[in-house]
Amino acid sequence: MDSRTRERSDSESASETEHSRERICPECGEKVLTTNDTGERVCTACGLVLDDRRLDRGPEWRAFDPAEKDEKSRVGAPTTQLKHDKGLSTNIGWRNQDAYGNALSSRKRQKLQRLRTWNERFRTRDSAERNLKQALGEIERMASALGIHEGARESASVMYRRALDDGLLPGRSIEGVATAVLYAATRLDGTSRTIDELAGVSRVEPLEIKRTYRYVVRELGVQVPPADPMEYVGRIVSGIDCDDETERRAREMIEAATSQGVHSGKHPVGIAASAVYAAGRLCNEDITQDDVSEVADVSNVTIRNRYREVLDAFETTDGGGDL
């Protein structure tokens, strides 16, 4: 190691030691807390104020609600995986108005339209970016139709980018891969949607979604946990408009069935639907198999087959009453 490298390492270690010393109280040795509102550095144990004139690196303005914060902020939106360029490019608005809200002349409107066209062309440099832009648009459209939150959308976008970088798309449709990664993202996020639900808003058939999903998950090495029947109880109960007691009892039944492995190899929606139906019977609610079948989108035969299995597991674990 030469002298220049040694000096650099010594200076870095000295700065790290000084930085760690700043976070420890010199009186009692406890942690020091920095408050953003006053800029003070105060010990969390003895209350010693180490510094009260620190530099405030925040904005010079104050906001008391999100609307005021957005109005005063002079920076753009944060980067996001939901845009093919991560939201860093410029987007020309569709309004044909100037800064004062006045309508533009015909000549300026034509010029602005040409600028929009070329700006849209410049945002995608090659076929890979055009592919990514179309796929992320499909993910956003399907997620909005199913009410999937932004966290799962981000996960699906990251998975699609990985599939594109690894060359998994040739021979498969953009819509199929986008639907498959969105389904995998909901499974990973704990907000599962069924294949039939995704097929209802997608442009591909359920069989293609299943094939593409198995292929993408295998090639990317994603460990997707089994779907939990508990995730479907809320939607089924909300669709039937059951009481809270029925929902609580249905969740207890699913916990009992899961602890005994009854759900293994079974359709999670069928387990959840049968648990809701059995809970309604226990709580003396007027719930029929047709009502549960219509909301859960499973057949009456599935509910009848899983109904006895779930009920037996619940009676064995909790000693439930006779129906």
C-alpha cells in the first residue's frame, strides 16, 4: 500500500470515528437525537443539548397540508419504476393555453402538436424502450381496473424489467408477460388476485397467463409463496354484506384448516368461500351457497366439497358446534 492510499484510508477512518462520536452523548454515552423542527441535537437519556444552531437543509417555506406542499414545491415528482424512463423525461401537457390561461392561436396550436409528437418519439430510443413502455402501460391499466395498490405495481414493473433484460420475452406476447408479472407481484405482496380476475381485464387467455407465469417465475428464480385463503375472506364478506361475527368466525376456520394442512393442494378461493358459508351457518345468517358462489366466482360443488373439510378441521381444533 503506497503512502497516498494509506493517508486516504487514515482520513476516512478518522472521519468515520468523528461521525460516530457525534451520535454519542459525551456525558452519559447514550444516543443523540437530531430534531428536524428546531435543528437541535439532544441526548435521548439525560437531555443534554449538544448543538442548537445546526444548518437547516430543508425548504425555506412551510406547508400545513399536502395541497399546499405540492403548490409550493419547486421540484418534480420522484423517480418511479412505473415509467419506462423512470419519470425523468419531460411531458408536454395537452392544454392549448398559455401561462395566463388564454387560448393559443391556430398556428401555435399546430406547432405545439408537432412538439408533442416529436417529444413522444424522443422518449423511446429503441425497440426495447417501446416494449417496456407498452408493457408498463398494460400493468398500470390492469392494476387500476383491479384496484391494486402502487407497491404491487412497482414490484410488477421491476419483474418485467428483469425479464426484458434477461431476454425472456422473445416468443411471448407483451400482454401475457405483463399479466404474469402482475399476478406474481400480487402473490408476493399478499394482495392476491385470481387468474380469472386478471383474465377479465387482460387481453390474453387464462391458459396463456398460467404458462407465462410459470415460465417467468422459474427463469427469474422468484420464490412465490402459496396463496393464503385469508386474503380472499374480506372481499367475499364485503360482497355478501355479512356481520363482523361471521367474518371473525370464518377467519378462525381458515386458521384451523391451515394449521391442519387442509388447504394444501386446494384452491384458496374455494377454502375461503366454504369457510364464509360455514361461518354464516354457525352465526345463523341467511347465506346460501349461490350467494357465496356468485361473489367468490367458484362453483357450488367446490363449496360443498371444501365445506365439510373446513368444518371438520374447525371442530377438531376449536370444538365448534353442530350445524
